Amino acid sequence: MVYILGGFQTDFARNWTKEGKHISAMIREAVAGCLAATGVAPQQIDVGHVGNFAAELYAMQGHLGAFLVDVDPAFSGLPTGRHEAACASGSIALLAASAEIEAGRYDCALVVGVEQMKTVSPAVGGDYLGTAAWYELEAKGVEFPFPKLFGKLGDEYDRRYGLKDEHLAHIAAVNYGNAKKNPKAQTRTWYMSEAHACETSKYNAVIGGRLKISDCSQVTDGAVAVILASEKFATAYAKQRGTKVEDLAKIQGWGHRTAPLRFDDKVAESAKDPYILPHTRRAVLDAYKRAGIADCWALDGIETHDCFTTSEYMAIDHFGLTAPGQSWKAIEEKVIDFDGKLPINPSGGLIGAGHPVGATGVRQLLDATLQVTGKAGNYQVPNARRFATLNIGGSGTTSCVFIVGR
Amino acid sequence: MVKPIRNVVVLGANGAMGSGSGAVFAAAGIPTVFLARTREKAEAGRARAESMVKSTAISRFITTGTYEDDLERAVAAADLVFEAVAEDLETKKTFFSRVDRARKPDAIVATVSSGLSIAAMCAGQSESFRRHFLGIHFFNPPTVIVGCELIPHAGTDPAVTAYVRELLAGPLGREVVETSDTPAFAGNRVGFKVLNEVAQLAEEHGVAFMDQLVGPHSGRAMPPLVTVDFVGWDVHKAIVDNLYAHTKDEAHAAFQLPAYMQRGIDAGRLGNKTKGGFFKKDAAKNVLVLDPARDDYRPLAEVTTALPAFVDQMKAAIHVGRYERAMDAFCTAQGKEADLLRRVVLGYISYGLGRVGEVVKHARDVDRIMGFGFNWAPPSVLVDAIGARRTIGLLEQAKLAVPRVLVEAAEKNTNLFHEPEVDRGRFFFAA
């Protein structure tokens, strides 16, 4: 079993380029904050993993694992590495670290997710993000390719089952509303309402297919660090603090699947499947099985990948809140609202809290950890004991799910 | 008991603060009446509010009207009357008299004044008015800057203050700092001491040099004299004149408006709004810098001098997130430039934390308003990066007052800044 001792998230409203800072400053602040938050000494860390999508493009910098060594003299010689799977990069780093712990190689792993995105204009950034799709076929020469791809996901729902934009607007409003409770959320001071999300205006223009600005997650600078530990390490850690190891969060289950890179290939493959992204559905079911839970109703909340409202719409039925194609029911019945039966993204998610691409999977795991240990502050879901995360790379290509609980 | 705020009237809703504050109320879903001298002006305020929150959807909560036709009727229905007319005591008092006659007995009345005496503003109104009157000082633009000051006067009903605090911190999403009804309250008192001091020093050392020396690396998003141009020289003058006339403390001399700024104001040079202040651009978009001695501008390229090496060391350390290292360079640098920067920054720490007990109750109040209102490194963040004991030594060396809270932190060997939800790194700039 892999335990999560805690972690730290930088304020996602920050613009590190305006602050005049290098991506290594983000890693430094996240790691320093994580060590302070957990009380783990740098000497106790055995290995470091960094999840990051495209620092080579955004910051002209690769080899990010090496920046961990720079944070503290005690990290000298620390084995490190960097992992990439587009927007799922953070979760891949977590999977690698947890696999090493389960294999008995190491007892204590530091995992950092980081992305600095405000170094370039939105158009250039949109082009870089296109490399998370099949660039030559889907993104080259296309302005903002990803909203268009996730607009197509909405179109496919519409074709198979019907889809109303007002349901997508509710998803946006819930995420923005939740973000107001989260002191680290990028949009916490922004204005949003369901009325605004429903209207198309000069302030809420169409950006790709059926998606408007209010349907999109944000361009975000952010870094998040967590510490994963073996049972042996976690037991000693808990004892030292006068608490029980059972009170620490742990990874109860995980799922990890990869679909074809091209969106049209995914849709063609799933033509006869009730689920539009069956590999995402399989990642969810794998995680449920490994956690020993029957379905989503064993969860107290979900942190999902709402890179666009359509991806959260997809997550609702793929997690099994409704039958396939009926996500709108959970929206109309307010199941996903903060005080609903199964709240989704109490943090605000990618739309409200922000989406620093390579950091998102780690942020989701940290938020799940804060929720199940009762430390989520104003966005705490009362009495939460088990949360799921879903982190997606590309247009539904790499799907990673974690079940976090006590 | 104070009843909930179901509707708000904004007076002066066409101005920057009126429309911005009105946007904050309407964005929270509170029906808000925008009043101005003419309907056109009120409508312009509404359009401005929409553009500030980037949504036309807030307009469903906004109605507009004029002082002449609508004030009495709108005020009679309001739970909160929010005054944002010109920063002039007599103008404000004239409006308050009309409001006093029309308001419901339990309606709250607030002023957005950035520094006039709250007690003086409501003097002469009914007792009910005075009990329900206080200051809500938003910073410009209120839709972006969440720091705000809440200023009751001696006669404000504590229940009213408590209620407004909850409204601000809750539905309106503000970072609220309660201050005494002292001149310019907390943020502007501490902030304009620094801004005016830099303006004074610019006379001897040059505008461009001072603005770069006390630039972002010393803990602020915007350089000080660029800030004064943004605020407006007339507003700057109003604030420092008020402080010079009504405070008598160790910073008194620092509040005296430089003579060259008065000459500039007399000549209509008011900063960005007149396209000229400390800085302006020529037709070819070249930046020109004011020469205070000549009341004339020179190209920035001509007057720019190399900054001392320690500034580059500070920036390089901040660039990679090593803030303690940056402040170590600040502390140990030799030379008159380093002395000058330390005089300003240590003076800020000394004067800011020194207001605890007089203007605010706690160090965190000064820290929050400087951090969330000015986007400057809060004094406590700087102290923690330097070290409390070391800061005391530097203050003593510079013959600056050592605030009591600093001595206590040094004795306990603790950090001064305890805001786990706030990244202190966001206050260090290498840009």
C-alpha cells in the first residue's frame, strides 16, 4: 500500500513570468512548501519524480528532475526523473513513484508536477498544446486545436444521445463557484454565473466548435508537490507525530489506460460501445476493482479532468453516476454540486482552480488527500473518506484514475 | 440585528471607484442602482462595470438613474448606500444630508473615501445615520484588487461593522482589514509614505534611478513612481497633504509633497490620465523621464545609469526562487545606493509595523493590506526573509524605530508572517 503524507500547491493565480521567475523557482517553492507541510526532512526522501508536459517549449528547459537536487543540499545525489503524457504527466509521475514504492525499491518519494505556461501568448501556447494531440494531423495550422477536439466530444455526445449546452453551462458555473472557496484557485476572484456561461457575447465568445470561453479550463502557471511513502515509512511517520497510520491517506486503487492518439480514431473505435471513451471507462473500472469498491457511490467526491465542460460531462457517465449518455440527469439533479450527493471538483477543477498541464494530476491527488484527511478548509466536503481522481492526457488518450481514502 | 443587504445604491457610479465597486456588488447577485449626475453617465458606469467583470450577465442586477430624478426613491429602498462621489468633504456631506432624509432607519451608509475622516464626514447627520455609517475602502480596480479596509468611526454600531465585515469577506470575496479612523487609514498611510519619500529622493538622485533602485526586486509589482503616475498626482497630493496636516509622527517629513510635484500639478501634469507624470511617451513611443530640476523631460535612454551589482544579485536570486539569498544581498551590500535602498525599505518595515496599536490591531492587518491592496511584499514577509534579529540590528543602525511586534518575534524566534494559504514567494519580483 502506498501512503500520501501530504503536499503543497502554489497559488494558481500567480503569473511567474510577470514575477520574473524561472521554472526552477516553481519547483523550489513547491518542494519547500511540501517539506514544511508534511514535516518530512529532505534527508528522508529516497527518490524524486517530476511530471511536466512541455517545459522545452514553454520555458526552453528540459531535464527537470535535476532541479530537485538544487532545492536542498541534502538532495545531492538524489535519483530523479521526469515523466510526460501531456495533461496526464502528473499522474504518470505518481504511478512511477508508487510502483517503485510497491516494488520495495524506495520508502519515500517526492513527486512534483509543474508547468509554466504564461511565458507565451495564448495563440502560441495553444499551438504547443497541440502537440498533446497528433500534431501533424489534428493541430498543425489550427488555431486553438484543443477546444475544437473537445467540442467534437460534445458533438459526439449530441449525435449519440443528445446534448444541451445549458448542462455544460451548469458544469462551468459549479466549477467557478467551488473555486471561490479555494484560496489557491486561479479564478477565485473572477466573475462567473450560469447566466453568463449560457450566453454568447463579446465577453464569452465561441472558441472552438460548440465551446465558449466559459467552457474552457485556464492557462495556468503552477507547481504541486506530494510525498508518497511505504507502509513502513508511513507507520514510523505517524508514530513520530502521535497519530495512527490509518489516519493517513493512501492510494487504494488506480487505473491507467491509453486510447489511440487521434480523436477520430477513438470515436471510430467506440462506435458500438455505449461509452464514447471506453478506455477511460476501463481505467475507472480498473481503479474501482483494485480499491475493492463496487461503484462510484462508494466515493464521497471526485476530482476530475474538466479541461473543458465536455470532458466533465464525459466523466459523469464514465464514472458511473448515470447510465451512458445520461450525464445531464446528474447535472439536473445537482448530484455534482458542492453539496450534492457526489460532488465533483470541490476545488474548482481545471476550469476553476486552473490547469497547469503537468501539475494537474498531482494537484488532484493532493486535493483528494486534503479531502479525506479533513484538511481542505473552505472547500472541505463534510466527512469525506474516499475520493477519486481522473486525469486525462490529450483528447481522452491517456486516462489515469486514483482512488484515495483512509 | 442588522438585516441582510438586498439592494445597494451607488452614488458616483460613473467614476472608476463607483463603477468598480458597483460591479463587485452586482457580481455577487445583489440588485444595485447606479446613480450619477446624468443617465448617460450612469449607463457609462454600467458599461464600465460589465467590461471590468467581462460579462453582460451582471447587468440583470444593475439599474441606473440620476441624482435629480431617482436618488430619494432609490435610497428609500436601499439596505446599503455606497458613496463614491468626488473626494471632497463638502461634496460628500451634501449628498449625505440628502441620503439621511431619504434612507430607511436601518440602512447602512458607507463611503469609499481613501482617507478623509469618517467621523467628520457624518458629523451633523442624524444619530441613526452616524450609527450606520462607516468606511469601505476598496482599492482600484476593485474587481481585481481584493484587499479592502473597513473603517468604523467611534459612533458606528459594532453590529453594523460586524455585519459589513461578513458581507465583504463572504459574498463579496474581499480580504478585509479593519482600521482606526485615522488619516489615510492603514494602506495609504504606509504606502504613500514610501511613494512620497521616493518622489522626494528623485529630486536629488533622479526619477529613473530611484524608480529602478526601489523597483520590483525590493518587493513590489510596480515601481513606486510608475505607481504614482498610475494613481494620479492629484490623488497623491490629496493623500500626502492630508497626512502631512493631520499626523505628527516620525514620518512627518516624508509626507511633504515635493515642490516640483506641486509645480507639475499646477501645470496640469497629473500622471497617466494626462499622458505625462514622472514618465511619458513621445510620438515615436520612446519613454521620456521627468527631470525635476528643469520641469522637463529627457529620453530614458539618456538618463539611465547602470544599477549597482547588488541589485543584479538580488534579481538573480529571486529569479530562481532564492528569496533569503536576495535579502542577504540587500542587507550586506556596500555603498550609497545600498544605503539609499535600505533607508526606504527598512523605513517601510519600521513605519508599517510601527502602526500596529495605533491604526490596526495586529501586524497581519498591515501585512494583508500591503500584500492584497498594494501588491507589495508585506513588512512581515521581508522581516522573515531577512530574519527578525538581523532586521532589528539594521533598523538600529539606520536609526529607525524598532516596532514592538518585531522585538517579540525576535524574542520568540518565530516567523512574523503566518498565512499558510498565501505564497510569500508571490511578493518577490525579478522582472
